[in-house]
Amino acid sequence: MSISVSKNWAARLPNFKWRFDVKRILVGGKLSDLGRLPRYAAFALLGLTLIWAPITGYLKTSPLVFKSSVSLILPGSGASASMNLNGIGQATSYANSAFASNSISPTETYKRLIGADRILNAAAETVGETRQAFGKPRINLVDQTGLIHLEMSGYSAEQSQARAEALLDAFFVELDALRSDEQSTREDSGLAAIEDYRTSVAKTREDIESLQRASGLLSADQYDVLLQNATVLDVELNALSATLSDITQSVVSLEAALGLDAATAAATLKAFADPEFVSLSTERSEQAAALAELKSRFGNNHPKVQSALRAYDAVSNAATQRAAFVTGLGVQELGKLDFARDGARADLLSRLVQLDAERAGVQQKYETLSAQLASQRTQLTQLAEPAARLQDLQRDFSVAEAVFASAIARNQSSKSDPYASYPLVQVLENPSLPEKPSSPSRKLALVAGIAASFFLFIGLGLGWIRLALLSKLLKRPEDR
């Protein structure tokens, strides 16, 4: 059997060596003279078999795989809490944003946490599978965001969704456990510090009570009150001393003017306050007047003068005895009495007695206050050191109590922020129910097979023309 073609068509072929081979094959040749074509056809068939047989087997034998996707998000804002207790202290709790530090990435931390063995084991146990059968999630982080994308595989849409939900539940359970463990650890350490503060407060209180019992000083304010009272008393004594000096000088001046002291003036006023003595004094004055008249008319030895003198002496003795009885003074002291009870002199006597009484009262008050001031100064001297020590102890107690109260408030306020170390994470997209399998991909397998076949034919074509190309390239220029 021979094949004939137009010689003009063969002449239009490129001027390569294989042009003569094609002519030899196609023009008047026989099938037994096809040359390399059977070998290349065999290679092509074998290559196509090696390419499409695995692809076909993969598509027919590979089980369907479904992927359920989940999206998590980490909010980027921080949280703060402040507690101010009047007279006790202030506690502030502040949590920085999860993305405030460049050295720590919360999304990367959660990525490692989601893929931890204990979380995968818990999730596999939830769906009733083994750890190996459950597999591992595929986790992708979106740059410059707080998003975390998860993909969980399964042999059915429901299985992949159940696995994703189990993984999500196990992750949140573990996250809550970590937060609780952190809070309990911090609380234990905080309780130890609070116990130390409580011991310090109790020790300072015992020292204060011991000092109060020993000194009788209840507080440093009490010492300040004592010091203030002593200062006020000192000022009052100075004013009282000036008043006493003024009254004393008035008494001395009146005594010098009247020629008798205040006691004599008081005795005079007391005597003239007795009606009997006043009557005797009046009678004595009358007898003295009669005696003086008789002496002017008669001599001293005249019987009438002697009779009047005896009457005057009798009345004078009676008045003196009555004055001694009333005043309690002796005869010599009674001779100093001023019997001019009427007129301005009597007023001066009254004034002298009044000022002397005031002077005595002021003197007594001055002596009493002086004794009190001396006692208070002695007490202040004794309490100066205990007061300073008590003030230091009360200051230490106030500081220790404030630190103790602040520690309690801080320990309680820290419970309000469980996201300090493990930031808040929320589910942006719940586990999805895939509508179609993600593997095997028939389109991808067909594209891969076609591409491989294309490259196979390119390789065979290059192998077919390699001798003609090499001979043409190796020819000398003059031979071409």
C-alpha cells in the first residue's frame, strides 16, 4: 500500500533534513517505512496513560472532603476600671489593648492555642472520634486585622460542621479555664500580700494601744489640745496679772490716802453696821459735845465737868466694848478705827474694802490658774515624747490601713477584667455548612491533566525535530 501526495505541497515544506524524511514517508512510501513515528506514538500513548490513569483513579477512588469555615475576631480596644473609696484609698485596674504591644501577637497566640493537643483531644472526644481521625484545623491569620479564619475538614458537610463546632467549644472552654487559673493564681498571691498588710495593721494597732495605756494619751490631737489650753491659760494669766497689779495699786493708794489698811476699813464699816454701836457712838458724840461745853464754862475740876467726863468715859467704854465684840479686834486695833462714817470718807472706805475684796478674788484666781498652768506644763513635758511616738504610730497605721484597703479593692477590682492576659475573642462567623465538597476538585484535576498532556506533546515535538535543528545549527556558514 502506497500513499501519494502532491509534490508541490512537499516542496513547500521547510528546507530541513526532515523534509526528505516526510517526502520519503508520504510520497510513494510504505507503512513499514514510517521511521520514528511509531515510537513517538507509543511514547505518546504511554505518557497519556501515565498522566490520565492516576487522575482518573484519584477522581474515582478519593473520598469526598467537605470544609467548614469559622471566623473569629479580637476587638482592639482596652478596658479600665477605677474604684475610689472616700477616706480609704483608690484602686485602678487597666488592661491595654490586645494589639498595643509589637512583641506579642494575640492572634498568633490564639492560633497556637487552637492547634494545641489538649484542645484537639477535647474536641475529638466531643464528637466521639479519635485524635488521628479528627485531624487538624487549617488556621489563617489576616494581616493588619484581628481576624482568625479556621477550616475543619470532614467526609460530609454535617461532620465538618460538627468538628468545627466542637473545636470552637473546646477552644472557648480552655480559654475560660486559662482565665480562671490566672485569676485564682493572682488572687492567691494577692491574698498572701493582703495577709501581710493585715498583720502589719494589727501590729501597729497593738503598739498604739500599748502606748496609750502607758502614757494615758489617747491621740496626738489630745496633746495638741493640752498644748493649746496651756497657751490660752498662759495668756489669761498674763492678763490676770495685769488686772491684779492694777487693783493692788488702787488698794495701796487708797490705804495711803485714808491712813489705814483695808482690814481696818472693813472693821470700821462692820462696826457702823451694828445699830447698838451706832447708838453708842451717837451718845458718845453727844456726851463729848456736852463735856466740851462745860469745860468752856467751868474748870476741869468743876463737879459738872467731872460728872460729864464720867458719863463720856462710860459711854466710850461701852462703845469700845461693843466695837470689840462686833469686829473681834483688840483695844489697840480699835484705836485705829475711823469713826467718820458719814460723807466722802465713808465712800472711800467702802471703795477700799471693795477693791481689797476684788484683789483677794483675783489673787486667788491667779494662784489657782498658776497652779494649773504649772501642772499642765509638767504634763506636757512628760507627754512630749509619747505624743511624738504616738503621732508616728498613727501615721504608720493610717498608711498601713490605706495600703491594706487599697490592696483589697485592687484585688476585687481585678476580677472585673478577665481579659487582661487573654484578650476578648468573638465569633464573627459561625461554623458553616458546606454546600459542595472541597476535595477532590474535578476541574483542577482536568486542568492538570490537560496541562500535563500539552507539555507531553511539546516534549515529543521537540524530540522529533531535534536532529534537524542540531544539524542546521552545526553546519558551517558556507555550507548553509
